[in-house]
Amino acid sequence: MQTSEIVLVGGSGKTGGRIIKRLEERGHSVRAASRSSARPFDWEDRLTWHGALDGASSAYVAFQPDLSVAWAAEAIGALAKVARECGLEHIVLLSGRGEEGAQRSEAALKASGIDATILRASWFCQNFSEGAFVEQILGGRLQLPAGEISEPFIDADDIADAAVAALTDPHHRNKTYELTGPRALTFRQAVAEIAAATGRPIEYEQVSMADFTGGLADAGLPQDLIDLLKELFGQVLDGRNSGTMGGVAEILGRPATDFSEYARRTAATGLWS
């Protein structure tokens, strides 16, 4: 029997938990689908897909590890087929700006015939507080292979708000939204804003790609994550995404969150102390 339940594939990530909280506050029936959920979902075990999606009417999908991997587009197309078999009407896909693999995945989703909303985003503000950079920020020096290319960092809370709007308002179906912050900053400028918000001396140092990936390996990061970060810094961070876009205002009717606001809000929690 068809229900109005919403399932989040990748519900344990930076955006998933935020989306679940917002949907539950609005009275929606929602559940996460991941390897550890009651009805498990594993991208590499397709026998889990039907059980994880069954009974839902729509889904938010955040692919792991990233839509840039070679098998992502085929997997997204196959997932959409299973979703239709389970009676789902709509999928909201978290996609990547400027990534060829992400574009192939978007095309595979649209070709399935299911209603789709595409949310394109790139570097999250929360990479500095919930992701790969937080330990270095706490240590007082962030070392990355990024120079003076700027990026309009997007707040994960804005992505979550956009996803909730897309999941609950049919007017957003079969549309694509480019989600960015309101201004572009280099990583050096972003670190300076974090330092100003915390009142702590935090430095930024540009390093070579070899030193960067070597440090990640020494820190014990898995090779697939190292390869992903290498691609993001070596290919996507080339200026193609430096321009700001109006997707947040288009879908939410308000401005996107500025990086300085994110930095002040996060500093106030004591996370970077």
C-alpha cells in the first residue's frame, strides 16, 4: 500500500541528519537507509535496495562515496528503476557542481522516467567543522593543495532546507537547482574568517598534491577517500565553480547563508576552541 513515507538514502551524512530533523519537526514520516539502519541499504549490495525503499513515496539520495566514481551513474539509474518498482514517485538527488560523473548520474536518473529534483552543490562550509579539515583547524594550521581559486562554500543547513522543500512541495519536481553561498572565497580567506570568528591564530598553507595525499595516507584515511579528494582538488577546484548561483534563493525565497555567518555560528558552539 502506498504511503507518504520519505526515505533518505545516505541519511547518516552531513545533510541527511539535518533533513530528517526538519522533516520530523514538520510531522512527516521519514527514515534513514544506510548499512546500519533497521532496513539496511548498501550501494554495493543491490539485494538490499528493494527492502530499503519499499513503502516510501519519495527519496532523498546522497551517493557514497561520490558521484564522480566510475560506477555511480549506472548505480543511480538502477536505483531509480528499483524505486519505480517500489512505487516511489520522486527522487531528490544531491549532485555535484562541475563534476562530469555527477552529470552522467543526473542524466541516468532523468532517463529512468521518475520525477526528479537535482540539487547541485560543491564544497560544504561544514568540511571545516564536521569533515576532513576539522582536525587541522583545531591544530591551528590547514594544509591543502589549493591556491587562489575561490569557491562559494555552501552551508549544509541551506542544502537541508532545499531538500525539505523539494521533498514536500511538488512544484520543485523535475527542476535543477545550483546551490552556492553568496560569495566566493579562497581556502586561505575561509581559514582567515574562521580565525577571526574564534579569536585564535589559524594559518593556511598551500602544499603540493604529493605532500597532501601522503599526509592523508599517513593519517590512515582510506584510499578511496584520498582518491576522491585528489580529484576534487586536482580537477574540480580549477575555477569552474567559482561563480555564485541563485539556487538557494530560487527554491527557498531567501538568501544563501554567508560563510562568515557559518563561521560565527560554529565558533559560538565551542567546536573550534
